Amino acid sequence: MELVKANNQGELLALEIGIHALATVNDKTKKGGGVRAYAAEIGKGESSITRWTSAASVYCSLSATLQTKEIQEKVQHLYEISKAPQITWQVLTSYSIFLWGFLFEILENAELFIYEWQ
């Protein structure tokens, strides 16, 4: 908890905070636990913690091959995936990673095309 509280300069990713919150909120030995108490303790909004813990649930359910740095930075995407049935999370995340790579390649090629036209 101290590491999360000391994260004033944003070294921790939102997903890392979500993973910590998920473990802390789910820990039945904590008194007065819950998302609201956790958010107040670290000075973040309750809605942010809720989204981050939902994203963390998806991330933690993925196979090790999908738990990459790239996906760690896609908290909003993981949050949206969390709204789907849990059985689909792995497939949706795999598909999203494929699309991100495909779109990046298209944008990269478009930049080269525009540069050649100048």
C-alpha cells in the first residue's frame, strides 16, 4: 500500500494500481475494505479504481503470452473487454492485439506514403 501511496509522480501504471486494488479489496481480512475506502486511502477517484480493477481482472485472467507491456498500457481497452462475458476475454484481447498491430502498420505506411508525395 505504501508504494501505491508514494506514487505521486505516476511511476505506476493504472493497471498496476488496479491489480493492487483488486488484491486489497478482495482481501477479506482487511477491515473497512472496498473500492471506496481504497480510493480514499490512495487519493484517487472511486470510478477510476473501479475501472482499473475491472481491467486488472481481465489482465490477470489472460495467459502469460498475452500479459505483455503493450497490453498493460491499454487499461481502457481492458476495461471495455471486462464488460463482455469472462469466457470471451482471452479471445477479445488476442483480437485487439492483432488489430492494434494492423492499425499501427497502416498508419506507418500512410506516413511513408504522405512523405513520398511531398
